[in-house]
Amino acid sequence: MLNSIMCSATFTFSFPAPSLPFPLLLLLISSDVKMGSDGESDQASATSSDEVHSPVRVRLRNNPGRKISTEDINKRLSLPADIRLPDGYLEKFNLNSPLFDKPLSRRLRRVSLSEIGFGKLETYVKLDKLGEGTYATVYKGRSKLTDNLVALKEIRLEHEEGAPCTAIREVSLLKDLKHANIVTLHDIIHTQKSLTLVFEYLDKDLKQYLDDCGNCIHMHNVKLFLFQLLRGLNYCHRRKVLHRDLKPQNLLINDRGELKLADFGLARAKSIPTKTYSNEVVTLWYRPPDILLGSTDYSTQIDMWGVGCIFYEMSTGRPLFPGSTVEEELHFIFKLLGTPTEETWPGITSNEEFISYNYPRYRADCLHNHTPRLDNDGVELLSKLLQFEGKKRIAAEEAMRHQYFHCLGERILTLPDTTSIFALQEIQLEKEPGMRTNSLSESGKTTKRKWPMNEDS
């Protein structure tokens, strides 16, 4: 797959790849847009020449007595506010300030970022190993630029095969997804032997949060976590991005209660419905019945079934359909929701796999009997998520406006994409009565946890 992408992509280098703040991988993302060596398209910059002025002209007014500050450079290069520039960097630019003497070209921005420390392994200190997959190892680390904790996903590059396609997908999608409920990709480091993705660090995933609570999350917090999951997912779905691997291990949570979608290795961008996608997606327990029965005709609704399963798991402390095989998974689903018929799922009786399993004729059980902590609105929302047919499942945007979330107020629906729901004074995480405190040591360092990685990474 990588070879075909490399053959179809067109790109140019201004200087050797290892010194780039953004790796070769970014150049392979699109075959219909010519990419510069910093991963920006020539269309976006309106030119392939580094000497032609950028369409965005931001300059300081000519003032001989005006000294360039850290804030000036941060704003000019779109850097984090808490970044620490290298020693002598400000003095250098106060003597010679090419950043402000002319419009910022791609080449100049690239060189400036590299000089600050982006795209360099030495900028990050490895602390603990968090997890390991087939192609990648994840470390807890610290950025020398901000002194903040980061997660370093180090992907080994095979000499012949190159980067795994999951890494290409993850980078290509995350570099364009900027949302408070989606994990942030801070930096990309490319060497001959590895590709390292630098993510923001979050304390734990939802699975660990459940474990630490004794599998009994405060119901107000269940509501806040579910809303944030829907909010991040709605942002993806508006951009026709399917996550395709929702599960508690891929939802990260910090100590403030902010929940963020992670691990986009199986995600896909989908502009219009097609029948060309794989049904080998989504971890078994969270895979919808239409996909379990072989359907490849799906869109954003593939994620909504997983949302329902996660909602149930947060509310009850146990997985909803913990099957070990496809046949067993479907058996659990039909035992609770009823064995589908032509009336409840048109066309199901002609599905060869469904026929071959020959399931008993179960009647649908009442969800109220299985979710005693959920109120009527919560059960109704859960029912709308757990529909056999994808087209009947509630969409993320509609789910955010469901009566179940009415108590959170109207302002939560109008927040800017990059603003946390906890920016609202009325939104607060409740204290978990059963929360174990030993997940944090006295020094404030978190214990090791398994970082979300799909099977390919």
C-alpha cells in the first residue's frame, strides 16, 4: 500500500529529510495535491517557490526601538504559549530578524521550527515505557520546549516496507483534527529507523478510570464523559472522518475530567457512502451487528453503536456484549435486543451468515432491567444508539441535543471546537466516592498504563 502511495504522490525537498520538522510521511498523505517538504500543499501556500510572498502578510510595524519578544515569535510561528525558546534565540532575532523583515515563507518557517527544536529527538526525554505493539512502542516523556509531559509513539520503520499504513492514516487525519475532545498531535520526528509521533499526555484511559472507580462511575460524570465523546465524534463526522475503533482503551482522560478520542490508526476519511470499506474494523465487543454480518456499506453510523456499548459500560461497570467470537458476539446482541426478523431488520433473513448461525428466536428484553442507574432519558438514548440498522442509529449531533443532556444547559452546545466544556463554570466533574488514590504516587507521577494501540501499531 505504501509503495502505491509513494508512486502516486508528487513532492519536492528543499533539504534532507532527517532535518525536517515534519517527516516524509506527511508528503505521502495526498496524491492529488502537490506537497512541499514541510507537509503543506502548494495550493495552500499559493506557490511552490519559497521566494514568492505568502498570501498571509503579518508584520510588525517598523520600529527601530521595538524588541522582539517571545510572544511575537509564538504568534508568528503559531507556537504554544508555554513554549521555552532555546538560550540565545531571542537575542539572535533581535540582531537579525528575518521572521519579521519579510512575509513568512514555508522555507523560513521550516528552518525556524527546526532551530527551536521541533522535529528533533533530543527535544524530548523518555521517562517510562507505557506499551508496545507489533510496530510501535509508546513512552511517557517530557518536552524540553514546554516542560510538559508528552506521549512518544515510536514506530519502527522496516527497510523494505516503510511506515505502517495505520501510521500514515493517523498522521494524515490528526494533523487536521483540532478539537478539545481529540488528542493533540504536537510533533513528528522522522529518522531512518523510526517515525515518532509526539502526543499530549493524559493520565489514564476510560478503562483504567473504570477500574480505579471500582467499576462504578458517578452518574453525573458518566453524562459528562458521554457528552465529550459525542462532541469529539460529531467534529470527526462533520468532516466525514470515521474513527472505526471506539472502545474505553481509546478514550483518554486527564485529571480535570477532559475526555479525548485517541488512536486513529483504523480511522478513515469518507466523503460519500461506498461499498469498498473493510468489515475487519472495530474491536469485537464494540462492533455493530451489520458489520459482524459482513457489511462493508457503512458511514458515520458505524461509530454510534460503539458509543452505545461504552455508555452502557460506564453506567453498569461491565461490558455489554463481551463475545469471544463473531458468532458469540451476535448471540449476546440478539439475546438482549431480540433476534431480528424481516419486520425489525428488513433483508436480514436473506443474509447468508445470519442464516448459517441459526440463532434461537429471542424476544427483546427491556433495557431498564439491565441499566438500573439510568433514568428514562438515558435508557431512551441508549436504545437509539443500539439499533440493528446503521441508518436508524441516532447521529452524534442529534444525540448531543437529546433530553438526557438537558441539565447541562444550552451554552455547552455553542462552545468553540477547541474550548473544553470545563471552561463553563456550571460544568464540574463530581468526586468519585470509590476512586482509588494509588494511581498517583506521592511525587505526582502516574503509574504505568497501556497506551491505546491497535493491532497494527
